[in-house]
Amino acid sequence: MRTKKLGNTELNLSAVGFGSWAIGGGGWKYSWGPQDDRESIAAILHAIEKGINWIDTAAVYGLGHSEDVVGKAIRELPAKPIIATKCSRIWDRNGNLSGCLKEKSIRWEVEASLKRLNIDVIDLYQIHWPEPEKDIEEAWRAIADLIKEGKIRYGGVSNFSVEQLKRIQPIHPVASLQPPYSMLKRGIEDELLDYCAANKIGVIVYSPMQKGLLAGKFSRKRVEKLPADDHRRGDPSFQEPRLGIHLQLVEGLRPIAERNGKTLAQLAIAWVLRRPEITAAIVGTRNPSQIEETAIAGDWVLSEKDISDIELLLKKHDKALEEIR
């Protein structure tokens, strides 16, 4: 698979990265329902075989469980892949989540993640959410110190605005930004991508398939059958009237994927990778068959006609959404 240098770092990331949110399993606020750890480990091992060279996780996924599973998979590999994880979302003994960006908390989180992942250094350590916003400078100074101490190699952020990036840049260079980006969520095109390109900040996007909606496998019946603890049940995009409008877009995209001999999931991933500012896309995976399909998208370059046809569909989709607001 093709690789690309992440911003000003020495990390060369495969175009598709392994996303491990869902493998955190069930039983917490933002779960994707029950998950078999054996399948998760098999998926990670297969991803490496398919040319994916980095894994994105976070301490909060499964309240530490995702990092535990990634750590177990790493032990079965002959060489460690690039590991990216995140801090700032903490939980109490009852599983209640909150944001904390205090230096003491960041340092505690680093040690806990290193232990769960069973590694000596984290390649890319990211602030998951800028919450509480007043403390982003304190958190970023802590990450800068941890880089000097050798606990982490590079520091990045997730879900930050241009204004927030400008506040922390003078403290220490930001290696990467991790924002959401898909055909259904295109806000980063307004100013974030231009800012990152101008400041040599790598961009690794998450949810290119919009939590599976763009993969062509969802229907109203499938939404109804989602596990009770699958957070998508409460996501407005999976509820009417938005769901119907999204599914109509998916049906419009289907002929574009088919004429290229590709799947809708591959189309959604290739679409976000078309932007030169984007280094790579995180693709959530729960089993080996999923990565078998999605990894192929890392080497697919959409034609100008494909991009133009998709743009027309998106304009129609956006107009339909405007009419229900």
C-alpha cells in the first residue's frame, strides 16, 4: 500500500490505518456493541499482512480495553507497527466519562497507555478532545515535555479548530490533526485543511464511512437490529428523516463504485483520500473480512469523472437536508 509522510515527522503512514474504536467492545457509553477479542486480534494481524502499518486507538475506547487488545496483538507480530493513541477522556469507577487536560492527568494516562499497549514509547500521542478548552495549553506543554523525556515521539490533536491549533503551535509543533471527514461531514474543507497544509501539519481523518452508513450495508431494518448498547442508536444520522436521505445518497453512489469494480466502502475511503492535504484515513475494523475489503481503497485514485459525479450527488443530498431543517 502507498505511504505518505505525516507532516514534519519521520512517520510514513499507509494510506489506510487500522481504527480500533469498535474493538473496545460493549458496556460503555460510546460502544459499538459486543465484540470478540479473538476476532479483533485476527483483524489486526490481517491488516498488517495487507500492508497497513499503523494502528489508531484511544484510552477511552472500551475504557482501556481497546488498548489492551492492541497490546495483545502487537505481541504476536514480528515487528511493532506505528502506534497512535489518545488522551484527555477519562472515566470513573462507574464508567462515567469526562474531559481532563491537567498535566498530572496526562502523565498518568501516558503511563497507563504504555502499560496496556505493552510498548516503551508511543509513536503519536494525541489530545482526543479540546475539553475543557481552557486547559489545552497546559496539556500541550505536558505533551511537549513527554516528547523530551522519550515517552512519546510526536504529539498530535484530534477535533481541534484552527483557533485552537494557533493557541498551541507556539508551545511545540503540532505533528497531526485528526478530524472527522466523510461525504456526510465535510466541515474541514472550509479552513482546516488549508491551515494544516500551510503549517505542515499532517491530517489523518476518521469515520470516512460515517460509522458504516456509507458502506452500502445499512437499511432501516439493520438500524432497528443494532445492539442496545450500540451508540449509533442515538446518532441523528441513523434516525429519520436523516437516515432516509443518507440512504438515498448511498444508492446514487452505488453505480459509481460498480463501474470501477469496487465496493461502496472502498469508494467512501478513496473519496476522502483524494485531497492532497490528507495523509491517511482511519478505517474502523472488527474482523479480518472487513479489512480485506477496505485495505484495497488505499491504492485507489478516483478519476475526475468519479469526483465530479459524486459532487453532483452531494449537492442534491445537501439540498434535501436543508429542506428538513
